[in-house]
Amino acid sequence: MPVRLLVVDDAMIIRELIKEAAAEAGFEVVGEAANGRDAVERYSELRPDVVTLDLVMPQFNGLYALEGILAIDPGARVIVVSALEQTTILKEAFRKGASDFITKPFDKKLLVATIENVAAASV
């Protein structure tokens, strides 16, 4: 069964790049969201295997979404995909329960490998 993925980013181009890489790797993109509030709602509806999550988004940011997703499912696997390289925010994301981190712009092979590793860890 393919890895089921929820893609969360306010930039449509980034969502499209992640979806393209996921499709090429044989993953199933079950949904997407452009802000933290929608991410939490979509996670609740879809229960994907892995979430890719931007940190800086309008309305509700990625840290809010991370907390909301983990409140629904403490075992959720969330990969932060962000241009932010600020150690304070990254530490906060990991403290809140992020599974891994990828910096934008990302290499597709690294993205796919990270999704595969995080998905395998949830089994």
C-alpha cells in the first residue's frame, strides 16, 4: 500500500513540487492545505501516513498545525518543509513533535527519502 501524504504549504508552487515528487515515487497524495487551520481539518478527515508542513503560513502557522495534528493523533508523522533556518523555530517544531525537517529549496530525492524514512518509522 502506498504512503498516503497530506501536503501543507501556502505556496501553490511548493505544493505542486511536493505532489510531483510524491507521485513519481509512487506515494498517494490524499489532500493538501494552504494554512494551518485547514491542515488540522484535513488531517482529521484523511488520517494520512505522513504530512509535509510549512511553518510560515497565513491565518494559522505550521507550529499551530503541528500542535493540532498531534492533539488528534500523538503518533502523527509530520515533516517540516520550510525555508526557515532559524534554530529557535526548528527547535520549537521538534520540541512540539515534528518527525523531521527539510529546508527549502529541497532536493526531490531527499524529500522522497525523508518521506519514506518517516513513514517506515511509523509502522
